[in-house]
Amino acid sequence: MTEMTYRQALHDTIRAEMLRDERVFLIGEEIGVFEGSYKITTGLLAEFGPRRVRDTPICEEGFVGAAIGAAMLGLRPIVEIMTINFSLLAIDQIVNHAAKMHAMFGGQVSVPLVIRMPGGGGQQLGATHSQNIEVYYAHVPGLKVVAPSTPADAKGLLAAAVRDDDPVLIVENLALYNTRGDVPDGDHVLEIGTAAIAKEGTDITVVAYSRAAAIAVDVARRLEDEGISIEVVDLRSLRPLDRSTICASVRKTTRAVVLEDDWLSYGVGAEIAATIQEGAFDFLDAPVRRVAAAEVPLPYAKSLESAALPDAAALVKVVHDTLDATRFGR
Amino acid sequence: MPRLSDTMTEGTIVRWLKHPGDLVKKGDVLVEIETDKATMDLEAYEEGILKAILVGQGETVPIGRPIAVIGVGDETASPATTAPSSSVEAAALSPTVPSAPASELPEPTAIAPESSRRDLDPTPMSPPVFMAAPLATLTSPLARSLAKRNDIDLDTITGSGPGGRIVRADVEAAIACLAPPNASSENPNSATPDEAALTRRPSTSEDDVEEIPLTTIRRLTAERLSESAKAPHFSLTSVVDAEPLLALRSEINESLTTDRERISVTDLLLKACATTLRAHPEVNAAWGVDKILRHRRINIGIAVGLPDGLVVPVVHDVDRLSLTEIAHEAHLLAERARAGRLLLEDIGGGTFTLSNLGMFGVDHFTAVINPPQAAILAVGVAKPEAVVRRGQVVARTTMKATLSIDHRILDGATAAKFLADLVRLLEHPLGIVT
């Protein structure tokens, strides 16, 4: 075990995979000479050279398309899209090509592509640079979408993604890059499609992923002092979704709240809530609640931005509301 | 009937100028109304068809009473129109119909989502629960399945969740009440002077009376008490010298390590009752209608008062537990009772019941038997009293123990022997721990 930042875990895993498999190469904006907009790919151009670390112009549709082609022909690209916001420029390539090639070609070709992209707001980057639109991709059959919340999971899921023969989107989060955690040494590969019980509990289930999972664990620890035992389910994968872990938890606790950074309507939480009522209906003592971002384009002004993003206080309130609705502790 | 003058309280219909079926335009005079001051014309406020006249010529009604109905649907429109509503309010629910003349259809009013709690502050980030007006009692899925498994009729339960929803806690409370509760009460026949005064003076207005709906616990308790009233009760009281018992308690508590629960008087009483019941198996019995049932195990229920009512969790096999084990178990049960989380096994299987009202300063009381048990022990406060020892009046800390018995199961002599042995044990309490 080594303690390191989320950023470091990503960096080290990319490097380890490039060393392990010479078909792995990197492509994206500013990843080489600039060493990465968020410094994930520091030193890799120097180590592996320009054939394996390719800087591109600002042309998401172009370089994602090129990566898809490369993957179809046997390479294993790791694409970096600077933020998930810019993926919209390549959404046709991702959804109509990467996701569907394998099926539409009758299995003749695979697309072992990895696209890494951070999402999230809170850095005053404005409405078009602060979105959490991973749900757009989680909706698409043919794609896999993962969202690690800890450095250890970043390593495990990235390694799994590179080795997966299907296109995998890794949704990182700007707010998580500097967080620290223990990371297993050596080969550490998680199974895509498995959620983790980040904290065990008995009174209420909080389902979350990425930054929200980190918040949920923190809230869970604090509320222990109030005598509330929260079980945190960290999804880790949005597609495939680990429905059985979610439902097993709610069957145990009988109460559920989703914490998500995306907007409420039609968000990831909507799928979680539907899953819970399908899989744990007879065990629900209260409706499933969702805590999400306010449905506005994210403001630039810091005070407004903070008000629009879901935070620990919002989660605490809804946890209390749900417990009260079931006369918990009376 | 509109208020046509500021002193008007009622109006009389003089003459209707429009009749059902007439098209009415805004401003048309509908009717002549006689007020306290003069006869005045009432003009239509809205355009529509006069559907019905509710108050006829010559009738007088107070202001505010509907006198006519004007509809806004057009019955003569194309067949694609759905049946027009008969009142302006009902029009809110009618579907928008493309072919009806736009001027005659009101804006469809959305059915506003009813917040499930009046004090909810819906932020855009965590929506309130949208609930349609319930057609039946709301029940959470969990409560429903728990009730089904325990054969509880949901109609007998009052929900305490939002909007009156029945939640698990309510069903568990109902389950807890299936065990006969112990209602420690005075002789029901004697009313206090205040009560008597109230019954003599009937309430003259609704303000004098506050109606409190029965909670599940309260209703089931009442049913149980009524059932218990069938058993012919008699009671025996003894005064117990409590000093040796209290001294033993202090000594034990001092010797305990810090993480153990303190022994209470109730714990000592439980153990003493268990020991005495072991020696008097005829008291550890129940009424079986055509037979008497003697229980082999000694399971003693402890009356726990909750805001909602009384529950009686049971400590099983008290005679086989040590004092510290009894204390631990009693403590756990009381906590679970207060949290409303008693399990079915916590409240079932009692063979005898103990009620201690000493902490409320009650000297003496006669408890009502827990049917179908044979007996119940009621214990009062331990306090210094003047007693006679060797011809002298001295102060001793004493407490009164009252045994209520079902006369169908036990006679006076048998019960008295039990009580005597119990008192002797309490006054020589080392026997409790040996």
C-alpha cells in the first residue's frame, strides 16, 4: 500500500499500462509538451516519445474518431478529453461509432478504447465548463462508464479499462485530483460493474459516485456521532450498474438517499431510484430521495455556484428528513 | 349571493332575467336581487352558458351562498369536444381540446403537487415527495409487508409518518401491543372529585373538549384492559422493609466494573419474583378458559411507560439469569421500547408481570392483571415511614408491594403464601443472589 493522490494514481497506472503493453498509446490536447492540463500525464512524453504520446489540435471529434480507428485496428488508445464538457463535440463518434461498431460489424471488430475525462464544477469555470453529463453516456448500450472516487479505485478501474476490449469512459472529477488515499501496490485491477460498500451501516443507504461518494462517506462518519448509521454505496460503475449491491443495501436499511452532482431530472439518481423501487419495493419504509444540483446552468459567481451544487449540508438534511419520515429514533 | 352593499347579510331573488341554457356575456344582467337597501341588478362576471339556477324567485339566502352556475364548455361545439364541465372550478380538470373555441376554454390548471409535509422546504436540489391525494390510507411498502407477515390489519393502525403514512414503526408498535399491556391504574370505579365534576357538567361548546384520536397502542391497550376486566380481581398488599434490599443494591453496584449497567430495584424485584415463582409454580400460571396452564419457564414482563402508551417487554427465563444479566436485558428492552423497536419475541411469552411506579413517588397502587396471566405485582416508592419495632416507633425505609390475582386461578391463601415468601426474600435479599 502506498499513500498517494488521485492524480498520482492515474499517472502511475497510465505509465504502468504503457510499460506493460506496447499497444497502449495516449492521445489528446496538451497531454505531451504541456504535460497535461491537469498534470496527469507529466513526464510521459519524455519517457515514451511522440509516437505513443500524441498532442492534438483542438478537435475532439477528430482525435476521438482517430482513436476509434486505431482501436479497431489493434491498438489500445487512452484518449484524454480535457473535460467531459468537450466530449459533446465528439458525442457522435462516441455514441454512434465507438459504442456500436462491434455490434454493427457483427463482432468482426472490437473497439478497445479508453476515454478519460474529468467532470464536475466548483472551480468557477462557468456553465459550459462545469457539467456532469456522464449520464448521457451511461444511457448508451455498447459503452462502459466508470467513475472512481478514490485513488485506489482510480488505479483499479483505469487498469481494468485499458485491458477491457470494449470502449470504456472513465469519468474523473476535478475536485478529486488532489485527494489522497492508500493505493495497493503492483497489479490492481477491479472488475468493472461492481459497486463498493464504502462504509457499512444499518439505518439508511446513501448511494453516490465520484465526488459525491467522497462527500457521502464524510457525512456518514460525522453522523455516527448522532447515532445514525449510514451505509454508503459507492457505485464506481455507472454502466454496467451494480443493481444487486444497491438493492441488497436498501433491503437491509429500508431507507435510501441518492447524492449526485448532476442535475436532478433524468439524472443518474433517477435510475438508482427506479432500481431500488423495482428491487427493494417491499423493504422501503420511505420514498427514495435524491439530492442533486440545482437545475440551472452553473453560475460563475462563487456564492451562486456553491448554492447550486449539492453539498454535505444538503445531504444531511435529506437524511434527517427520510429518517424522520419513518419515525427513526422515536 | 354577492355582497351588494356593505351592510347586506342576505338577499332575496326578485326575478331571474336569464334562464338555464341561455348564453350569457360578461356584463349581461342575470337577476334582480333585493338587498337591505334597494333592489339591484346582478351582472354576469364571466361569459358562459347559464347551466342551473340554484335559488328561485322569492327565496332569500345569505351572502356567499351559490345562486346559479355558469358553465364555460360549449355544448354545441364539434363532436371532438369532450363533455364540458359544469362549473368553472371543474373546468380545471377537463383536458385541453383542440377543436373547441379557444375563447371559451379556460387555461387547464395543473394539479398542484401536494407536499407531503407542510413544513417541507423544497429546494430545487432535493425535491419533496409528490403525492396525489390518497384514496386509501398510505402505507409504506415495508409496513405493508411487515403487517402481512404478522397478520395485522392495517385498518387498525394509525400512521405517524408524513401525511398519516403507516410506517414500520407503527406496525411494530401494533405488534408490541398484541402482548397484553399492563395498565397500572387505580380502582376504575372511583372517580376523582375533578372527574366527577366534569361528568356532571356537560360540555356546552366544542371549545371545551379536545378530541384526541386513539393511537394504535392506546386502542389496543383499551381492548386488552376491557378483556382483563372479566377476570375477578382481588389484591393483597404487604409492607416491605426495603433497607436490606437497598443496601444490597448499593453494595453490588459499588463492586461492579464501570462498563456494566447498574442494578436497579426493579432488577432485584425481577429476580426475587422469579425465585419465589419457582417455589410457587401455581402462581406462574395462566387462565386457559377450561383449564389452568402452568408455565414451566418464568418470563416476567416489565411495564414500560411511553408517551404513546404502555408496553410490556418480557425478560425470559429470569430464574436462570444472573442479576447483571437481568439488568442488561432489562436495560436493552427498555431502550428498544423507547425507540419503538421492540421485536415480536420481546413482548411475547410473559407468565408474570411486574410494575414499579416507585420512581413517580406512588406509595401504593393496584395493578390490572395482564390477561391471561394469574397475577401481577405492583411496587410503590421506598421511603422512610414510621414503623413499630419492639414497641418503639422508629423510622424505616419501607415500600408497599401489592399482588393482584385472578381469583379463577388462585385463592387468597395461596396468593398470600406467595406474597409472604416474596416479602421474606426481599427482606433477606441475599437469597436473591444465592
